[in-house]
Amino acid sequence: MDGTGLPEIRSTCAYCGVGCGVLLRPDGAGGLAVRGDPDHPANHGRLCSKGLALGETIGLDHRLLTPRAFGKDVGWDDALQLVADRFSAAIKAHGPDSVAFYVSGQLLTEDYYVANKLMKGFIGSANIDTNSRLCMASTVAGHKRAFGTDTVPGTYEDLDQADLVVLVGSNLAWCHPVLYQRLMAARQARGTRIVVIDPRRTASCDQADLHLPLAPGSDVAVFNHLLARIHEAGKVDAGFLSHTTGFTDALAAAQKENPAATGLDQKDLDAFCDMWIGTERVVTIFSQGVNQSSSGTDKVNAILNCHLAAGRIGRPGMGPFSVTGQPNAMGGREVGGLANMLACHLDIENESHRAAVQRFWAAPTMPKKPGLKAVDLFREIEKGQIKALWVIHTNPAVTMPEADRVQAAIKACPFTVVSDLTEHTDTARVADVVLPAAGWAEKSGTVTNSDRTISRQRAVLTPPGHARADWDILAEVGRRMGWQEAFDYTSPAQIFREYAALSLVAKPFGRDFDISGYSDLSGDDYAELQPTRWPVTPEGTGGRLFGDGQFFHRDGKARLIPVSHRPPEAKTCDRFPFLLNTGRTRDQWHTMTRTGLSPRLSSHLAEPFIEVNPEDADRLGLDPESLVEVKSTVGACIFRLKTSDVVAPGQVFAPIHWTGETAPSARVDALIPSVTDPVSGQPESKAAAVSLHPMKAGWYGFAVSATPPSPSAEYRATAKTEKGYRTELAGYEMPSDWEETARDWFQLPDALSTSVEDPKRGSFRIALSDGPRVLAVLFVSREPATLMREYLATLPDAEPHQLLSGRSANGVENGGPIVCSCFGVGLNTIVRAIGTQNIGDVDEIGRLLQAGTNCGSCRPELSGLLAKHSVPILQDVEP
Ligand SMILES: Nc1nc2c(c(=O)[nH]1)N[C@H]1C(S)=C(S)[C@@H](COP(=O)(O)OP(=O)(O)OC[C@H]3O[C@@H](n4cnc5c(=O)[nH]c(N)nc54)[C@H](O)[C@@H]3O)O[C@H]1N2
Ligand SMILES: Nc1nc2c(c(=O)[nH]1)N[C@H]1C(S)=C(S)[C@@H](COP(=O)(O)OP(=O)(O)OC[C@H]3O[C@@H](n4cnc5c(=O)[nH]c(N)nc54)[C@H](O)[C@@H]3O)O[C@H]1N2
Ligand code: SF4
Ligand SMILES: [Mo]
């Protein structure tokens, strides 16, 4: 309770795998107040910029409120019967492997359980894969090779207790910000040292003692070198090694490795090895720079080899730690979400595992072999082998490699169903049936975070329109396909109980995932479920794994795996001389269907960009802030140029967030070839060979409008603002009549217009209004226009002529692009303060401007600005 008398309800953040606890208080009018849960073990009350903005993303503007089939609204009864009938018909005509589900690590465990039971137990195919294939598959495969199960031994407390934390291919500051804050607190308290291994100098390097900008894809060479050095230094733990096999071969492979492949200075590499070897309490955190690689599984094992050899695993303050991306990435792995797994760490290919699950489910049939992995799945769809596809809670037409091709395949599939919050996604747009799903805060279930803590998500809002929970939709389709009893679910508690009981079945096979303590949980207990780290057995909860030397291969031992460096498959050449790296920005989540609704989050980086080293930009004659055409062997994109020495010459970086909805020419996965890791099937999302050329734009534009525009320009990027939308534009040919064009783009055929034209400079400015209110303003010129964009974006409640000046009337300063999204503090404001106020540190910026004093997500950027601008400057900086 708080002052308003309304109860706060405990739940879990919708976004990343840190799994922060939140306290939610609906205001009764559709709004939602959100704050960090001080009692949640993952965050102790902290939230990052995305978690804090959750309340801004629950609006109904974009929501799908009713099922739609073939472009028309239909009732649930018709929609579900259609789905059940079409899947049943495909199975009857072409067999169970002619249908497929593609699901998501953002599903709740209960949703995931029902989807897997339906596909693997009742349809009788293993053609259910998940976007975790693009995310965690290499870690899963690496863990299974080393430990016998897919188990993360680390806990968040290890970060508090470590003396050295190594971040490998992890931009923790932006992607797991609350964990990063926790690490910063530990650094302050005990001087934890930090090493970052990443080809790019990310925000996570801000406080690092050492940054190793390794050659892309060369992580195996780094960790092989480390293993050889551990041996040389006499730091192999012989006692612990008796719990493992494979050391001799792994060491031999490591000793053969040539560290020159890393491209690093030998002294940096040595410094890293000395630090690692000399620090007992070392945690090696790894993420997508490791997983999303054609040698991802080997990278994982190269890291695990070092921790096993040194016996630094499963004890306080040490261990390899794969941090999960999505809120239920871990839960999905536990519940058997991938095409080659069964629930509770059982294997589909193991006959006795399969038989036990079949008995438990009373399932008519079980597939004997793994199903299609994501890339192969969409290939089979393309070939016409899959007759019915159901995509749930993921947007593969944007996030799969060769995204354009994947989108075309989905479109051509004879029958595609998409369950989503909105039909405005690149995937839903090409589906036959779109089902309205209840979203975060509207449905109940559980998620497991990176350190095995299971937490509840709780419904606090009524789903809008006819939206229904994913588990509920799936169960109903199962019943309509003829399996009434097996899918007779009426609550998530019932599903969770069944899943917990299944974990008892897994126990005799010596599996570690055990939540059998929950198998007789009542509805009330489920309602009250507290965040708990598994295992959960009648004997107790939580606990550490592997510290006792007990692993889950048949002999109870861990395996060290001999691995050797293989460079990324993409080879740069004269035609494609740059290596494209991809990843995330601080304030956006994936395809932005939620975070894109928050004006605050959208103002951090409002446009798709490509980071290019200044030397390369110079050599290619790319003007600052210009647009760049990027081509690969499989596709083409246009991005805004951002010159920056955070990327090395020859390398470029672009974020993954933009879509057909927000910036159709900047769907970065259109550029990524479908190269996969041979063991895990995970795509190499971080290495594509590309070319860069200046876009020879005939005109550039900037628009602010009350509703989203639909311009037919070759380049456009739209972002949400407080009062509407801002759009960057460019095209090759100037339209002949700008006024007509503007009316058409903003769909304002009858609006009043005020315009200013300068034909000599090719500039044109128009404001369209309904009299008192400006509805849209468009600025066009032959060169990229310098405008007070952030100021304009706060309009358009202004007088048309003043708007058209592109400047503020009353001397309002141009704050610049937002750096601190909690308090809306812009780059220019911060740089101005640094230049004029003699600021010494980030805390001082906070005292002066508030920036960085709430969630802390922008602190690494503030510190970067301090380093760069600590000399007085007088004029405005451009973003
Ligand atoms: N803000 C935000 N946070 C998120 C998400 C989001 O969309 N937005 N998504 C969540 C999800 S699902 C995930 S999986 C995580 C991902 O979290 P991270 O893995 O931390 O994020 P990425 O930006 O994908 O990639 C991490 C880094 O890998 C580096 N890298 C590229 N190639 C190599 C290489 O060969 N070796 C090494 N060592 N590094 C390399 C990149 O330069 C990049 O800085 O983030 C989660 N958190
Ligand atoms: N090049 C490149 N590609 C990448 C990556 C990369 O680093 N580089 N990263 C990869 C990784 S790690 C990941 S995890 C993927 C993520 O990629 P996706 O999973 O494809 O991206 P999201 O935007 O998270 O898609 C989630 C969808 O679910 C919808 N949704 C939200 N809530 C609900 C709900 O409750 N129910 C249902 N049914 N739908 C809902 C959203 O509106 C959205 O359309 O991208 C991968 N692709
Ligand atoms: S770190 Fe941020 S995005 Fe991740 S769970 Fe916590 S609040 Fe949510
Ligand atoms: Mo992910």
C-alpha cells in the first residue's frame, strides 16, 4: 500500500534476463505506476531506463483488439476453429512434420509448456523452435557438451563477491543495466577489476581496467591462449580436474593456437592472462558476442575449459556466467523450448527420456528426432515443405538473418498464424491470421532470469478488447484439435503445477532441473509465489551447482572440449571491404513494438545509424551526418552515418531495432547472411561483409506530425515524440510538387497550408494545420538540414510561421538528443555544462542537471562526454 490506498502488485519487468522485480500500481484509468521492488533479489529496487518507462508502453493506440483472418475481423470461435482445422488438415495430408511453431524466449513458462506439449506430445513433431536459437543456442550447446546439462552455475551474488569480472561479447551497461549497476557498486565497495573483450569500445568499457578489442570472432584464440597460460603458470587445479575428462586434448589444442589470430597487442593479452590467472575469484560473463557466431559453441567451451581447468566454478565469486537476454530465455530452456530438447533438461533423442515424458503426458506420439532449427525451418517454409506455421511472441521477418527472404517465405507459406499485441509488425503484416495476445501486466505466469530465479509476472490490467493470454489460446487450439483432456487448462497455476510434477519424472535420469517442491502448489500459493532460485525440492531451494564436482554426463564428470579458432565465415574483399557488427542500443528493445511507444526512450537514439571509424569515413568521402548505402551479398540498407572511433577501421556497427514500420530501409538483418554454428545452429548475426557508399540523395527532409506519416521516400525513419511523431527523410529525386506530396504523405488533403520556398537553395518548408492546430510540418532541402530537431519535436502546438523558422521563438536552447531519459536531459545541455561549469565527475553533472541520478543507465555515456568535452566549448554541438 502507499498513500493512495491502492495496493501495489509485485511482478517482473517485461524486458531483459536480469529479471528485475517491479511494483505496479494501476491508476484505474488505464495508467500504471511502476517502481523497482526493493525486496526482489535481482535488483533490490533498482530499475533501468526501460523498466522505468514500462508505464508508457501500455497504451492502446497500436493494439490488436480482435482476431483477424484474411484481413477481416473475426470472432474467437471462428479464428480458433480455423487455426485448428488448417493445422489438422495439413497434418492429415502431409504428416506432423508439415506444420511448425516459431516461438519466443519472451513467452511465460506456462505458455511455453503448453506450446511444447501440443507440438511435441500431441501433434507429434519437434518442429517448434524459438528465437532463443538466435540468442542462447550456442550457450545451451556449450553447456551440454561441458556439463551434461544446460545449466548456468553462476548467481548474481557472485558479481558482488568477485575480484575480477570479464565481460566477453557483452555490453552489460546497455543490455543488462541493473546488473551493470550492481557490478559498479561492487567495484566501488571492493575494487572489483573489470576487463571487456569486445571488438568495439562500448559503454561497458567506461570503467574497465582493460579493454581487449579483439579481431571479430577470435574469442577461441583468446581463451585457448589463456588455458595454455593457466597450465604454464601451474594454476591447473589437479583436484578439481579429477571431476572432469578431456583436459589433455583441450590443452593440446590450446597450445597449438596462435594468439596472433586475436589481433591484440601481446602485452594486453598477457595483462589479461595475468589478471585472470592471479585472481581466484573471477567471473567470466558472456553474451551475444560469443553466442552469435559460426564458432559460438566452441567459444563457449573455450571459456568453460578455463574455468574447469582452474577449478573456478560453482564457488562464491567465481564461474562462467552466460547472461540471458530475454525475460524468460532461461525458463524456455528449462521447459524444453528448443527443437532439440524436452522439458526439465531431458533430451528428445534419448529413448528413455522420451518415453517418460510421453507417459507423463499420456501423449499419443512423440517425435524421435529433433525438429528444424530456426534457419532451416524458414528454409523449409521457403521450399513449401511447411504447410502451416504459427509464430508466437516474436518478429522473425525483422530479426532472422536474411530478413527479407524470411519475410517472403512467411508470406508464401500456405497458412500462417501470428499471435502478437499488434498487427503492425513486419511478420503480422504478411500473416493470414493474427490473434490478439494479452501483454505484459495483463497476464499471469512465471519467468526464470539469468541466475535461475523463478519470479511471477502478475496481471494487473484487464486485457483490452478480446485479447487473450498465449497459454489460453494455445490450449484452446489443442482442445479443438481433439485433445480435450490434455489441454483442459483453466489457469496458469494448473499448468505450472503439472510442469513441476514433470520435473519429478526427470529426477531418476539424474537431471538437475528440479522444481518438484511446487508440484502440489495451490492456486493461492501460486498467487503468492516469491522469487526463488531452483532447485526447489521438498528438501530445500536454491543452492550452488558444480562446486562439489558433480556434473550431469553419465559418468558424473564435466568435459573439457578441444577447440580451435575459426574466423567468421564472412570474408571481406574488394567488393565488400567492411565487417558489419550488429547489436543493441540502451533504450530500445528489439523491434521496438513496446519501447518505441515511449517518447522518452525514443529520444535517446531516434534514428537508425551505422558507426564508421572516422578514417574510413574520410577515405570514402562520407560527409558527417550524411546517409550511407550499405550492401552485403544478401541485401541492402540505408543508415545515418555516425563517425566514431569506438569501432576500429574496417569494422562498422549498426543496431537491430528498426523495422518496416519505423525505418523500412534500415532492417539490419536484411544484410546478414544465414551462416550458422555447426553445433548449435545459431546464426552468425555479428559478422557480415558489406560495402559502404554515400547515398546520392537529391533531397533531405525532416517532419513533425500528429499522426504517423506514410511517405514514399527511399529513406525514412519515424520515432514517437510527446505529441506525435518525428520523421527523417531522404530521396533520390525531388518530387515536382512538394505541397501535394506533403498532403499525401500526412494524409491531410484539406488542411490549411503555410509554406516558404527558396528554389535557389532547393529548400521548401510547409506547415499543414486545421486552423488553430498545426498537424504536420515538413522541412526539405538539398543538403541535410541543421534544425533544432529536439525542440521541434516538442511541437506542433505553435504558430505555423514560427515553426517554419526551424528555431525556437523565445530563445529556448537546443537541448540536443536525449542522453538521460529519466529527466530528459540532452547532449547539448550536458556538453554546455561541462564546458562552462568546470565539472569534475559524473556525480557533479547529476547535482547540476539531475542527469544520471535516477536509474543510472546513462552514467557510462555521461562519463564518456566528460572525458571528451572537459575543455570549454562555446558553440552548440551537433549530435
Ligand atoms: N537495451 C536493450 N537491452 C537488451 C536487449 C535489447 O534489445 N535492448 N535485448 C536483450 C537480449 S534478447 C539479449 S540476447 C541481450 C544481448 O546483450 P549483449 O550480448 O550484451 O548485446 P549485443 O549488443 O547484442 O552484443 C554484445 C557485444 O558483442 C560484441 N561483439 C561482436 N562480435 C564479437 C566477437 O566476435 N567477440 C566478442 N567478444 N564480442 C563481439 C558487440 O560489439 C557488442 O558490443 O540483451 C538483452 N538486453
Ligand atoms: N543481426 C542481429 N539479429 C538479431 C540479433 C542481433 O544481435 N543481431 N539478436 C537476436 C536475439 S538475441 C533475439 S532475442 C531476437 C529478438 O527478436 P524478436 O523476438 O523477433 O523481437 P521482438 O521485438 O522482441 O519480438 C517480440 C514480438 O512479440 C510481441 N509481443 C509482445 N508481448 C507479447 C505477448 O505477451 N504475447 C505475444 N504473443 N506477443 C507479444 C511484440 O509486439 C513483438 O512483435 O533477435 C535476434 N536477431
Ligand atoms: S535491467 Fe532494465 S530491462 Fe532488464 S529487467 Fe531490469 S529494469 Fe527490466
Ligand atoms: Mo536475445
